[in-house]
Amino acid sequence: MFSQRFSSLVLALGALRVANGALTKRVACADGVHTATNAACCALFPIVDVLESDFFDGGECGEEVHESLRLTFHDAIGFSPEQGGGGADGSIIVFEDIETAFHANGGIDDIVDAQKAFMQTNNITISPGDFIQLAGAVGVSNCPGAPRLQFFLGRPAPKAASPDLLVPEPFDDVTKILARFKDAGFSPNEVVALLASHSIAAADLVDPTIPGTPFDSTPGIFDSQFFIETQLKGTLFPGTSGNEGEVMSPLRGEIRLQSDAELARDPRTACEWQSFINNHAKMQSEFKAAMLKLSLVGQDKRRLIDCSEVIPVPKAVTNKPHLPAGSSLRDVERACASSPFPVLTADPGPATSVAPVPPS
């Protein structure tokens, strides 16, 4: 009896190994360099290569990355179960004349035109929805400290433009912002996770006199400085005052959105906001999950192909969370009632001043 059971176990284990082997069998791509779990993913490797070399200036975490990441959101959030919209379908490229005219999409026509021209120049035939999400994921991989985002291939072409008023504005209050995200399927914690994108971002038109103004002191690194610095007391405007959707920031050269400031201090989001400050692994994992969800808004995941393997692996980051030089814990406007603000030390030297992100 023992012998029969042992033989059955051996056969079962053998069958399991065969099944696992079948699941992990890789396809050799025509370039003779890459392999993939699905042959359809092979066509993406040369697109990734030319994105890195030509579109992202040799793999920089610069303006084109910031704008491409912004575009992933502005395309995908154009979805509502009641009002319509196709979500992450590329409608912002296909119906550019309509969607770039929306107030919330101000300035996004530059990256839309750049991506459209890039696709045409390089004879890229994947759908606009796929390209927007691919470019965003590849771009983020250039930023040290970022997670390796996932990418799914196979979005169909969009059927119509997104309705207006689905993209949150920086002057919207927290209740309105959370309601808009809830309508699109996102929780308050996921809203905070998505805002980790502002750790590698800059604003061009909030104050048009100072384009390329970062939201934190390390716009080329995916780290928690954005979450730290947004909780510091605002003392100045980096350019002009009176701009809609802008409030005072703590550092020269750094801009602060009204929506970011309020989300950092609202009881519905403050503790999640603070939790990212000294937990980089959580910031990475939550951002990765929220970005995957965003990239699939309005899509049927079962009909798409997981081609995440084509996304480059970002470099690690070693810098630790800190207060900017010239500030102290007395400058923190604490907002989480259930957990103390982390004990951080300030960088030495004169008060931090942030340089603008240079144009591509």
C-alpha cells in the first residue's frame, strides 16, 4: 500500500512539474536576443528600446517621463459608469481636439502631440491606449527607487472621446476628489498611492511664469520627499501668487497644489499619506498596485496579455527620508491623529532651494 501511494505521489509531482514547465515555457523572439512568455510581447522590446534612446533622452527621469506619467492618468480617469468614457483606451490621443480642450487637461497637448508623432515616426502599430500605458511604465523605470510597473497589451481602439469634467482639478476639495475617484473605482488609500507620482513630477501651467517647477526637492527620484514636504508649513510662492489651485510651499523653487495640501491634512487620507514617509517598500507596492488598476480602467483584463517582462527594472535608491535643509520638525503640520509623525533629521547646510526640471 505504501509503495502504491509513493508511486502515485511521484506521478503527481511529475505531472505538476510538467504543468509548471508548460506555464513557464518561453518563446524566442525574432531578434535573437529576447525571449517572452507570450509571442505577442516580442514586438514590444524594440519599442521599449527606442522609447528609452530617443523619447526619454537615453533613459533619463526627466520632463518627458513626468509628462508621460501624467498622460497615463488623464487618459485612464476619463471613465464613469454613469457618464461614460472608455478609461485607459487612448481616447485622449485619438480624440485630441476634444479632450485636450478640457480645462483639467491644460498643457497636456504637448505630450499628446509628442507621443502621436513618435508613434508615426517609428511605425508603432500597437493601439494608442497601449502606447500611453507602455510609455508611462517605461518612463517610470528610469526613476531610481520606483517600482517596476506592470503592463498589459491588447487594448482596443477607443470608440469615443471621454466626457468632460471627469479629471479632478487641483482646486477641487477633498470630498469632490474622493467622490470622483470612487466613481471610477478607487478608494481613498488608492488615491494617496497614485499621488506618489508627484514624487517624480513638475508643474508647467499652475504658475505659467515658472514652468517645470517640481512638487518636491527630488523630482528625479521616486522617494517619499513629496509626502514629507507637503506636510511642512507653507511659507512662500515660488513664482507669482494668486494662481488657481496653488497654495504656499515650504521651499524656494517648489510648487504645492491645493489638492495635495488638503489631502495631506484631511482625516480621511492623512494617516495613509504619512505612512509612506518612512516605508519605501509600502510606497512602491501601493503605487504599483494602484497604477496597474489605473491602467486597466474600462478594460477587460481577461482579454489582455501580460507583457510586464518588457518593462526595465528601475535602479534602487539609497537616500533616506529627511527634512530639507533649513527646516525642522517644528515646521511639520501634523495631521494623522492615530500615529505620530516620524522622527526625521534635516539635511545640513543652507535652506534647500529646488531647481526647475529642464525641458527635454
